[in-house]
Amino acid sequence: MTDFTNSQSLKRTPLYDLSVAEKARFTAFAGWEMAVQYEGLKPEHETVRNGVGMFDISHMGKFKLTGKNVKEQLQFLIPSDLNKINCGQAQYSVLLNENAGIIDDIIFYDQGVNQEGEEQGILIVNASTKDKDKNWLLSHLDTTLINFQDLSENQVLIAVQGSQSSEKLSYFISDDLSQLKAFSHLTTILFDQPAFFARTGYTGEDGFEIMTDPETGKQLWRSLLEKGVKPCGLGARDTLRLEAAMGLYGQDLDENTTPLEVGLKWLVHLKSKGNFIGREVLEKQLTEGVKWRLVGLKMEGRYIARHGYSVLYEGEIVGEITSGTFSPTLNEAISLAYLPSNLSKIGQNLEIEIRGKLYPAKVVKKPFYRSPNRQKK
């Protein structure tokens, strides 16, 4: 539903009017008036799991970096080794502060070297942290060597997600998307204009994220509608990402949580990297262990453990739910929560306080759902 109180001060994406035409319901999100649902959360969720849906995610931050030693300079700001990827590949990672807290989770797309011999790449960041990320990057990158462009306002971003995404998009470009592996990308021609296609997403399904100019983006949106691709809102995006146990910045991860506590050890490459911000803290956590872990929980029954609910063990509050919903795919109540490490093992029995009463829950393996359609890197 639209937040009418603040709607006049909210920004709108270039695709806003197209969502209005599809009778979307809107909500305020990170300073934007965004479509939360069209047909309904459950049918939108199911259309992505079983076929293909599309999301307007133009509110996301989009940065272009060009110049000398782009990857080398970024290396100091993240725990992942960008030398592990080459032109046409991408790396999911996190910007860290001095305490190894997560400033934001990001994706860096390596675009290789341009005709002038300069390195180039694209950074996609969260809408809610775009300005914070921009200031952090500009304060740590050598801008005499790197040209930093903020493309957030003049580029749209459309996520086309689901097993049929490659088939639907192939109508509009000459490149063979079936040959593009997960976390790979290319720049191609879409309706006579350049467009960036990346095989990435936030739904746990196979899919693509397309960045292009607003008019081309509008044409793609209309053309996909004509091909039967259903528009989907933030509601389905949230249930889809939670089934895949993908964290939401500001709820499941923030500046007070480290990648090791969040369960992102796989993107911390200490052995192949030199120094970077937060390294000493991560080294200490690897040696001594972490005190807290983000775990997956399933409720026993249909009661839903939602954000902010308390988690108890033997009558004592030991943690808090960070994200929770009823899974349309699994037909079960699922959630994420931070727990002390000694209570984070799979099979651990706990209780959730819901409106003054306690209901049983159990720690389970993440992700809650793994799609058979996901592409390999």
C-alpha cells in the first residue's frame, strides 16, 4: 500500500508509471515509492519459482569505476580476492569497517580494460546505503587515478528471474544467454542501445539483471509484458530471498555484524589476499571462534516468527529474529536469527515468543530451499 503521508517526498523510478498501469500497490522503501505487489505476493512468488517474473529494482545504487588499478584499490575495502575473477565475471562481497562490520553487501562486475588501457568495473549497492557507500568509497579510493561515476539516477535496473528468464530475454538480443554462466555478464545491444546483462539475482533462481537507459528499460518492460512475463513486487522478492537464506542489509547484516557471524566465510579470502580493512578482526574470529551466528529456524506449526521476535532457550532470551515469513514454496514458517554459537547447531530446539506465548522452533540447515534451476559459475 502507498505511504501517502510521505509519498510526496519519495523518489520514483523511471518505470513507476508502468507499474501504476499494472495496478501495483506501493510502499515506501529506502526513500523510494516502490511496488510491493501486483497480482499478489503468493502468485508472484510462484511465478518466479515455476517460470519467470520481473522486478523493477532501479532504486539500487549503480557505480562505474574506471582508471588505474581499480581492482587493486578495491581489494583494500573488501575481504574477497578480486584477482580470482576476470573480465566478464562478478564477485559478491561486502564493504567492511575497521571492526570488520558490514557497511554494505555489494556485487563487483569486472569489465576488463578499455581502449585507453584503463581498468573498468561496475558496483551495484543497496538503495538504503547508496550515499553512505559512495562517501566511503570516495574517501578511500585514489580519485586522481580512478574516475567514479554514479549511474544511479540515469540507469534503470530490471531483474528477470526464473527458469524461463533466458528464453524470454533471448527474443530481444542476438547474444546466446544460455552460454553465460552464473555471476557472468556482458554488454550487448538491446533495441539499438547498449545494455548490461548479468546472470545474477536475489531470488535463489536462475535469472538476469539488466541495466540500461530509462527509455530502453521501459521498452524492455513493455516487451516482456507482451511475452507473458509477470511483474513482481518487493513482497515476493523478500519471500524468495528468504527461502534462499539471502540476507537483507539492515536486518540480517549491518555494521555490527561480521561476514563470519553472518555465514559468509566463503567470501573471506585471507590466504590469497594482503592487508584489508577489518582483516585483524576476522583473523581473530577465525582463531577464537565467533560468539554469534546467523542461523535458519523453522517453526513447528504455522505460527510465524517475524523480525524482532525474541528467541528463548530454557526460559531465557538468547537471540532475536532478524527476518521471518511463511514460505510459499515449503508451506512452512521460516526465519533467520542470531544465536550464541553454542546454540547454533542444526537440530537445536528453541522457543519463539509470539504475543506473550512461546512456540517451538528448531535450527535447520540453510538455505531453506535450493532451486534445481540455479546455474553454476
